[in-house]
Amino acid sequence: MRKRFCVGITGGIGSGKSALTNLLAEKGIQVVDADLVAREVVALGAPALAKIHARFGDEILLADGSLNRKKMREIVFNNPDERVWLEQLTHPLIGKRIAEQLEAAESPYVVLSSPLLLEGSQSAFTDHVVVVDVPESVQIERTMRRDDNSEELVRAVMQAQLSRAERVARADSVVDNSGPLEALEDKADALHLRLVSLAQTS
């Protein structure tokens, strides 16, 4: 049984989801980051990494033996069958670890930050869904600048995620992050107060 009111925070690539969750973390809210959990389950020495190496060969590894995430991303977004195989391997491991971390949370509410919250089964963990929203042109520009990826690859990632309209339609709260960080700080303050109140009355 969940101990804490769980808030799922999601958004398309480049939307600034992490910026919002960082602001909530500064208020003492515990954040379970699905991206970090996903990295942990394929970390150096993890059984899942050995299976990935066996399937894709040495090209999938960096010089230190860790996963070449950029190469992995290119492979799975250009080959749907390989993406399905990878998800079937990693998603149950990720789900188990997320559940354990949510159970251990002790803040007034707990955040599950996940780029694929609404695409898979992770939304089942949540009581309230927050979508961080920006125009698609902003997603592309921010992600190309941040990750040094091509526009083609960014668009491929976006196509694997829900559309902007679908995400917003499934949200309980929407945070517009098309402006500067200072504007997001004010919105995070207001959101935090609302979520504390919801957690108290749930």
C-alpha cells in the first residue's frame, strides 16, 4: 500500500520536466526519477546490461564497458522490434525499483518524474498527473542544444511519446514552461501549495 500521495510529473522531451521537479525537491519533496532508475537497471555490472551486450555486441558499449546510451537510442528509435525487446527487458525491472522508492518516501507527497508516465503502466503509481507543457518547436530547439542531437533524432523521440494534445488531455494539472526559469519558479510555488493541500485531503 502506498504511504504517500503520489504526483506523476511528465512532459515531452525538452519540456523542462526536470527543472520543475528540481524546484519541488528544493522544498523537501522526495522525487523518484524514472530516468535515473532506468540508468541504474542497465548500469555497469547489472544483469540487464549483459543481456543487451549479448544482443547488440561491442558497439553498444563505451570504452569503460558501460552502456553507450546515445548508440542505444539510435538503434531502438530506428528499429521498433528492438525497442520492444529492450522495453520487455527493462520495464519490469524499472517498475519494481520505482515501487520500492515510492514506498520509502516520507515527504508530504512524493513525485514520480517520468518522460513515459502516460505511455506505459507507470501512471498506475500516481494519484495526480502534472504535465509540463511547451510548444513542439521549443522542445526541438532545447533538446538539440542540450543533447547535441540532430533534429531528425529529436523528432523520432517525440514520435515515440504521446502527442502534446494527448498529454495535456490526460493531465490533472498543466504547467506552461515556455517562459524563463523565473516564471517556472513562481508556478512551482503555486503547484506545491496545491499538491500539499491535495495530499492532506486525499
